[in-house]
Amino acid sequence: MSLLANSFANRGNEVEIICLNKHLVFYPIDEKVKVWFAEEETRSRSIMKKMVWLRRHVKERKPDVVIAFMLEVFCATLASLIGMRVPVVSSERIDPHFFGKAKGFLRWVLLRRTAHLVVQTERIKEFYSPRLQARTTIIRNPVTGKVFSLPEVDKENRIIAVGRLAYQKNYPMMFRAFRKVSEHFPQYKLCVYGDGPQRSEIEAGIAAIGMEDKIVLAGKSDKIIEEMNRSKLFVMSSDYEGMSNALLEAICVGLPVISTDVSGASDLIEQGINGFVTPIGDEEAFSLALEKLLGDEKLMYTMGENNRRKAGDFREDRIVDQWASLITHVVEGGERV
């Protein structure tokens, strides 16, 4: 969101960000972008008061378009602006297959009122009705910064995984799969970057399978891209994802990749061309994919080069151009809530 706001502001557009929740901004915002905090404006945590303020603010500011990110925000926005002649573009960032019935029903009711829906993967788009799919566009996350200017370095015999230490990531399956092939490739270590609530449990699991010398929980790092650049293979074993930024970054760095068949994986990975997709939770298939790649350095190199060629698709300017084209279509097409 911050990247889009900054890019549109620097293209000469007037841009505002409204934060419905906490007074927190984690990413740098250009000084040309005006930021509003609904909690400050209303002096209340009440969602109803924030929605009333939002409706009044939009009525006063008369924007050409409102873009709402994430389920809670676009539901609140769509409900707040019912009856107003302003188009709302809703952006779904999480796989809706995993929402409960209550959230699912609320989303279904309100999304019928959205001018357009933006999702990140084909699988998420297919979740919705044909009628909503007709006004749904797939736009990936952009990859920015140093990814596109990395130096050539000597690769270490290291497999890298990136993500929170949480049940969703299913690290135990990854570790068991790696253990199966480790004795054939003793030179390799598996390094996991990230932290989370299951760290102690995951550490105990590593000890239980006797892999303390081969699996490293490296914690958080602000140099993930550099760590990827020194690695030979990226792996992801999640049970569910939206669109994994770590997977996107690994592809742009030029790593071969192995991922379970979560949303987004099959959009990004051509089986056997730039990586492998394995069934969710399938330890044997994951292990076989590891064995295939670790045993064939030439194949790893070829897959990595294929990924380097895909990297340009995720450059910031291309993604912003896609958003700009969509917004023009929505505004000029007269789509309204």
C-alpha cells in the first residue's frame, strides 16, 4: 500500500492514506502523501465511529477512487460508503478458502458492491463467482530494491527458508523431508530465517530428529535478500499462503524453488522449469524434489537462470502501471458502489 501511494504521488496524483486501526506506519511514506488516522480523528476505537468519520471524510474530499486493502478494511469501507457515488477497489491479500463462515458471508455480501476486486493469484480469483470474476484482476506484489542489483557471489551449500515460526508454515514436514536426503548430501545445511510463537516447539522438534547440526534457526534478518543470494535453493512448506513475498523474492534473486501447492505457487512455478510444486503436507514428494535438485547442480543452475528471466515481471514500475491502468478503467468506466 505504501509503495503504491508513494508511486502515485510521485506521478503527480493527490494521494491520501487512511488507517482505520492503530496509529502505526511501518513503511516509509513520501511527504507528498497525506496520512490520516481514524482513531485520532474520532478519539475512539469504535469501528462504528470510524466508519461514520470515513463516510464524512470521503464526502468532503470527493476522491476519484478509494482502494481498500485487507478483509476487515474493505468490508468496513464498502459498508461505510453504501449509496455514495465513489468507486471502491477492494484488494484481497489472503486466501479466502481459510475464512470462517461468518467472515465469508460478510465478504460475499459486501464484495457484490465493490467496483473491482484485486487478488494476487489465479486460485483466489477462481474462489469467487463468475459474476465477480468478471470484475476481478490479478496483480502480483512488487519486488523492489537491491534484488535487481545483487553482485555475483560464491554460493554456499545452503538451503534457505523464510517465514514466521508458526504452524501455518509446517516446518516439521520440511525438516523430516530434509532429514531423509541429508545423509546423501551431508555438505548442505537448511537455514530458516524468521521468528515466531512456535520457536521453542520447533527447536524441540529439530532436536527430536537429531538434526541440530544441519538445521539452523537463524532468527530475523534485515538482509534476507543477501542471504538468499548466498544460498543455492529456496524451500517453502506452508499449508496455506496468500502470495508469498519470500517466494517472489527468491525467484527474483534467481534461486531454484520448491514449494507446497499453496495459493500462488502454481502461478509462479512451472513444474520442472524453474522449480517444483509438491502437494501440501506430502513429506515424500517434498523429499523427492529436494533429492532431485540437490543431486543435480546443473538443473539447479538452469532453474535459477529461468527465474532470473522472470524477475522483470515483478518490478515496481510494472506493478504500479498495472494498478494505474486498472484505476483508469474503473474511474472512466463509471463503476460505483
